[in-house]
Amino acid sequence: MREAFSNALVRLALADPKVLLLTGDHGYALFDEFRKRCPDRYINAGIAEQNMVGMAAGLARVGFRPFVYGLAAFVPIRTVEQIKLDIAHDNLPVVLLGDGAGFVYSHLGTSHQSTEDIACARAIPNLEVLSPADRFEMTASMYRAYVANGPVYLRMGKSDRGDVHAGPIDTLSPGLLIQVRTGRADLPGLIATGSMVRTALDLAQQRDMSVWSAPSLKPLSADDVCAVARACAAGLVTLEEHSVLGGLGAAITEITSERAPARVLRIGVPDRFSDHCGTHAYLLREHGLDAENAGARIDAFIQNAALAS
Amino acid sequence: MSSVATPQAQARVEQRFAPARMRRTVLEMAYAGSTVHIACAFSIIELVTVLYRNHLRYPGNDPRAEGRDYLVLSKGHGVMAQYACMHELGWLNDSHIQGYFKDGSELKGLSDSRVAGLEVTSGSLGHGFSVGVGIAMGLKRKGTDQTVYAIVGDGELNEGPIWEGALVAAHHRMDNLMLIVDKNGFQAMGTTDDVLALGDLSAKFTSFGFETLEVDGHDEAAVDAAIRQLWATGEGKPKALIARTVKGKGVPFMESDNRWHYTRLNPQTFAEAIDALGLPGAST
């Protein structure tokens, strides 16, 4: 997935001399190829993220296409106001790349973990939000971010969970849900984003459920969400490595509550910080996002749906 | 940096940007809109006067011309001074001035880049300078001779991103960028010395790698000369002009009285302020 990211970035830069990469002194090894192929367009802006994002706005104002890289804890979280005021307010074509989102930095604690970035980004007007799940969605997301020609936040989470698609995605249309598994129509449908699509597929395999991936969180196609909600009479389950507040689950229920009322179980990070450190798998378990805990909640949701009908 | 070609044109330009008339424009806006931040605009009147009259190039008098120089008003609170210049240039008309703050009006109380002629959305302090650094970096990459001026308040220097941007500007040898500090000695709640002492600003910016000069920010000739000198010296270095100014300059009862950061005009103070400008036939 990281190779897909690097390849896409290099290809975009080779095709468009206006593409610049700005990093806040992060991305060790990730940009080796970019630096080799486009050395004059690699700008290490120092450990100064706020200035870096403002500077990207200035570069975009005079015709450049900045891609701004940082850890999600810093880009967007540390720089939310610069993104809002300097970039999104004037619809400037700046792509914000937030790496390590969720619990990737599981041993480092709260400072490097990011489970509120989607919520913050979604509430900023003009800002498109992408959250790819595998290398194919990553490649498609990078091209989408470029052709959007406006402000985009591209969330890069846990990247080694394997493919969820069988092959490349031609074009990523903003807002579309991509079905990645077809299962029993009488069971709830799973909608997941980023690293949790792999988990959703594993859970669905055991229960024969349908799964949709949501690589594009804003805008989100209301028609698509309603179609999925209507197809899944037993309800929907959302899964995300992000707070249950303001992320995928919230975005889905904002649509269904108005247009296609459905029972929705939102599986995400509870409204609290991590207590302990450990492996990524450990932190998922601490927050109830591991297959065992999430599966138990899905089973209870299925049970309750059966009792209610 | 002057775009003026003929003596006749020069004379017309000299007639524009009279500081007293621009202060009257500010007062008229502030009175019409019952708004604040008058003193914040008054301290930079001569600075923007010299910039617009003698230095900023706008091909075709177009505020969005691609080849223009950039004036970034990082201290968005002084925006009425920039509106006054835009009025002198014909970019704003009298109805913009008299209709300030009417419901649905375009001109806001802080700089908003959606208005042609304003380059950044500021007022949240410490933003505009970084955007200016990015513009300067972009212009250098393009290899043009366009220049960027960023006006920041001395109170605004409390903000961290200013110093991040200063490091970056020096590191990348942005000699097309001039930071202008409106050193009026006040910020919202008191003097800069009382709130958060800034120390020796010239020494600070010099140590950051800027070519630095201090000047009386109300002496137009001195400001003009200092700007020319800064561009002419310190090759490869960004420039810093530390302009000593008086908050509320031009109306004696507003000068260095920080209440005029916040106070609105009433009919009496409006008339007194207009009178104090000493414009012929200005008495209301």
C-alpha cells in the first residue's frame, strides 16, 4: 500500500511539473523514489507543520499542486485551522496526506494516534476526505486527489492488512460505496473504511454477510448509502479505526436517519483515549475493534434484529 | 519597482493615496458600519500608502493580475487601511465605503481573500505570513521578479508560525519576501511590553538571517527609502522592515489609546476625528 502511494506520487509528479511534495520532516524511506526522480520538488519544511500548511496554500495560490505529508496527528489535527482558513476557505488544490492514522503508532501513545481526524476534516467545507483500504484504493485515491483540483484530505491508516479488491480500480468516483463481498440478504450489511475493511471481510466470511468499502467519506453518495440500506433490511454495521463520533458511522447515519431509516450498529473507537500501549492488534482489542469483540457485537445485533422482527 | 511610466501619470498617482484622505475613508467606513479596529488601520496608513503608490505592481490595474506583486495583510485587523487604498485605486467605490457592514455586504471586518485585492484570509493571527512565505517560494520557483510584502502586527509576533516561517524564509533564501512589522507597541489587552515582551526585534530578525532595517513608519519618504535599500542589499536574504508606528496615528485623541482597538464612533467622536484630520472642507 505504501509502495502504491509512492508510485502514484512519483507518477503524478513526473506527469505534472507543478506537483510538489512538502513534508514536516517525516516519511523516512517512503520518499526515496520521489527524491531520486524529482529531487527539486521535495521540500522538507522542517518540524513546523502549521507554517508548512500555510505555505502550501501560498504555493497553490501561485499555481503549484502541493501534496503535504505528515502524521495524521499533525496533518490534519495540529493544523486544522490552517487547513480551514488558508486552504479550504478558498478551495485551493492542496492534498493533505495524514499517515499513521488510527492506532498505527500503537506503542507511542496518544500524541501519535489519531482517531478524530475524519470528524475534524468532514466538518470543514470544500474539503474532500479519502480513506483507502488497500493498495488498489490507494492508487485510485491518489489520482482522485489530484483530479479533484481542490482541497483533499487523504487518510493513510494501517497499511499492511492485505488486499480487499481483486485488482486495480479504474476510477474512484467520489462518494461511492464499493461492494467487496456479496452475502446473505437477510443479514445486516457491513460498511467499513480503511484498515477495517479487511476486518469486515473476515467477519463477513464467517457469517456470509455482504461488505462495502467506503474509500471516499466526503462527499458520500446519499443515493448509494440509501440503496445499501434498503438492500439490507436487517440493518447496517459500520466499522472504522476512528472515533464513533463524526466518522464513517456518523456519516452513514446522518444520511439514513433522514432518507432511509435503518438500524445501524456503529463499531469504532469509543469516546476515550487509549489506556495502555502494545501492538496494533492489542490496541484494537483494548477498544473492542478486534475480530472477536466486533464479531460478538455483530452477532448480538443480528440476534436483536431477529427478535424484533 | 514603480510601474509609473510618465511624469503626468506620476503626478496623478501622487494625488492618490493622501494619508489624511485615506484616514477619512477609514473613519467613514467605521462610522457607517459601527465597527472597531480603527486604530489598527491608522498605524499602517503610511506603510500601505508607500507600498501601493511606489512599489506594488498590478499590471493593467488588475488586483488579480497574474504578474502582480503581493501584499499579504497578515494582521487582518488593519484591513480598513487596505480598503482605503483599494478605494483610491478605484477597486472599491463609494457604496463599498458607505455600505460597510450592511447585511449581505462583501467587505468583512478582517481580511478575506475572496475580495479581489486582498491576498489572504487573516485575522486569526499568524496565518498570513506563512501563506506569504509559500507565495514567495512559488514565485522564486517560477523564476519571476515578483515580490511579496507581508505586514504583521507586533502583537501578532506572539504567534509561533511567524517564527517557523522566518526560519523557512531564511533557509530557502527568499530575497523576494519582505516582512513589515507594524510596531505600534500595543496588542488587544495592553502594551506588548506588558503582555509578552518582544525584545529587540531588529536583532531577532537579523539573527534569523533577515536583512533588517528600522524606520519611522509614518515618514513616507523614510519608509520608501528603507524599502528600496532593503531590496538593494542582503542578496539571498529575506527582508524585515521594523516600522515604529503609533496606534491610532492621525487623530490625537486616538493615538496610543488602546480603547480605539475596540471603540465605535458616535456622531460626536466621528465629527471630532474628521476635524482632527485637517482636510479642507471636511468639517461635518
